[in-house]
Amino acid sequence: MIKPTLVLFLALVAVPACASINAPATVYTVNPDNYLVRLRMLERGATVRLTPGEYRNGLPVQYLRGTAEAPITILGPETGPRAVFLARPGHNTVSIINSSYVTIRNVDLEGRNLRVNGVKCEGHADWAHHITLDGLRIRGHGNNQQTVAISTKCPAWGWVIRNSVITGAGTGLYLGNSDGHAPFIDGVIEYNLIIDTIGYNLQIKHQQPRPSLPEMPDGPSATIIRHNVFSKISGGSKEMARPNVLVGHWPLTGHGWNDRYLVYGNFFYQNKDESLFQGEGNIALYNNLFVNNSGDAIRIRPHNDRVRSISVFYNTIVAAGAGIALSRKIDDPPFQQWAKGNAVFARMPLAGFGYEGNLVGKYEEVINYLVEPHATMGELNLLLGVHARTRPGGGDDPRIRAFPGAGLDFDGDIRKTPGFGAYAFDKSQPRWPPALKIKPVRDKP
């Protein structure tokens, strides 16, 4: 005879598995009092709707296994009052361990100035892949430079971080580990606003040879950083100065050695003590706006190892220091390294190697080239003036056409004529004047 308790247990186990295949995904509505119970037993394809309120016991995303066809979704309200997760001493607020195909959307993380991270893929986890963070609002994580809004400390791939606002953190995004043994692979970081951090707005760490893990990509891939706003107009640390964005090298051998960073359509704004962007490895940097009235804009140089394939094109740069500085080790092997079609106005516009045809002027002369380069936010206009558009760029270039989105300008409009800088050559007005706001998603041109 089967005991009633065993029948109930079998029913609880069997029904979610069957439902996930043959029936619509289940939607659960939870509140601050009962949400933890539900999170511990989510089937693939389930959606958890969080009601507004203060959630005081963290958000554990641990051993949750969705699939590409049936992800697990944890969803806060789309409008009105938000679901707010309050930081607790000694615990990262969103703690991720060995989970896959999980989406977290429309939640607030309030750090309360504690020494804990907002989202952390824990260092003792084996992996975390295909995690989507969408529409997060993260604040109060500025206790010190090592307090991070979003951090990965185990092998992580297929992540999407989008449409989120991070203000005043110690570090905004810190992806990977300082020893290079927690690779961040095949990620998309897009349409975020990350401002006023003490250290980096974003750092992706260099990578040692990759471990062999089930489902980890082993072919060439790209991490895409696009349409974000990175600013350090306030905050920052002079004693431990950091660029707004720094990307480290890929593995020097084995899987991933030829992975790339594709960095395009971003607005980099102000850093009193460091450059706006620094990188090594394989990088394509294009269709971006850079404004730094205190120092440097772009520095490509060895950090933990070496500079490899570098393509820098169609950027508009205003910098009181260096505009583009490309440097490498003397014994570096011969990789393709070039910079073309940029509009650069800086005290030292170009330094280093690989320059083929750029529009260049001194920082003090930028007013003669751009419409409103020194205006306050909201009035800033980095279009080339009519008198600066007297000649087109260097013509069609197959190297440029090889990169996704390279035929569109900063606003997402089609480039009909090769020119200089981040905007289409024949444009009369920016579609989105750069601002310290989330950049709007552009419909197809």
C-alpha cells in the first residue's frame, strides 16, 4: 500500500515536469512574506511576479535551471511602485549559483551603504550562464571601491545586462576575477546608464586559459558593449583612479584566443583622473561619443598582457588630454591594428600607430569643428559643423563593413556617405542629444 504522503510527494514532483512540456508555463504571484518558499522550487518556464514592497531576505538564484525555450523569469512591476530588495549585512542581495536561463526584470536593489554586492555570481559557484538582468535600478552600493553593483566571480557566459541604472556604486560592473580564472564570455551589455562610480563604471577582467565546462562556448564569440552611457562626472577616486571602462585580454591560447569586444554606440562622459576607455586584446571600437574635459579619451595599451587586433573608427572625441593613444609591446606579433574615420579634437589628438585618415584638431579649436561641444547636458551637440564637412571620409572600406552595426551611426541612422566621427556625414540634427539618461532604443532605420 502506498502511503498518502508518498502520493502527495509524487504529485508535487511529476506535475511541474509534465506541465513544463505540455501546458502553458505557470505564473506565480508572490509578496515579501512568501516569495522565498516559491523561489526554492521553480520549474523551467515558470514566471514569478513580485508584488510591490520591501523584500528583506535577498534574492537567491541558486540551482535554478531554465532552458532557452523555457527560461525562468522573476519579474517586478512594470509600472508604479517597485519591488525593492534591501541589502543585508554579510549577504549579497542577488546571489547566483549554478543557474541557467534565468531572467530578473524590473526590480530595485537598495544597498544601504553596506559592504555587500547588489548582484553577485558567487565565487564558489561552478558556473552561471544565460542570465538576463533587465530594468534593474541599483543604488546605495558605494561603501568603497570594492563594493560592486553587478559582479561575476565564476565562469559566466551568455549574460545580458540591459536597460539598467547604476548610480554611485564603488564599481558598476566587475565581470571576471582579478586572477583571470573566472571568464566572462559571449555577453551583451546594452542600453544601461552607469554613473558616478568610485572606480570603474565597467571592468571586464583578462582571461587565463578557459576551463572545459558543459555548454560553455568553444568557438569564436564576441562580448558586445553597445548603446550605454558611462559617466564619472561626479564621484571617482583620485588616489585609486580608474577609467570609466576597461576591458582585459582574452586567453592567449586555446578556446577564446580570438574572441572580440565590439564596443559601439556608447556615450562616454567625463573622468577627472583617468581615461574614458582603456583596453587590450581584440577590440573594435566604433560609432561612440567621447567627451572628457579633464583628461584622456581612448588608451589602447598592454595592461595584463598585450594588444592584439584593434579597429578604431567612426568615433567623435573631445578630450583635454590624449584623444586616441595606441601603444603596444615592441615584440608583439603582427596583428591588424588601425584607426580611421575618427573626428578627434584633443591636446594630443593621435599618438602611437595605425592611423590612416582621421579628422584631427586641437582641443582648444573644437568649437571650430563641432556644433556645441562645450554646452551643458541637454544642449550638447557633437555633430560636425557644415564648414567641417567639406570632404568625405576615405571611401568604402571592407574592414569596416565586417563589423555589426558599422553602417549605422551613433543614432542608428544609415551612413550614406563615409565621413568622420560618430554621426552620419549628411545629418543636420542628432536624433538623441547625448544625456545622462538611458539611451532610447532605436527602431530599424
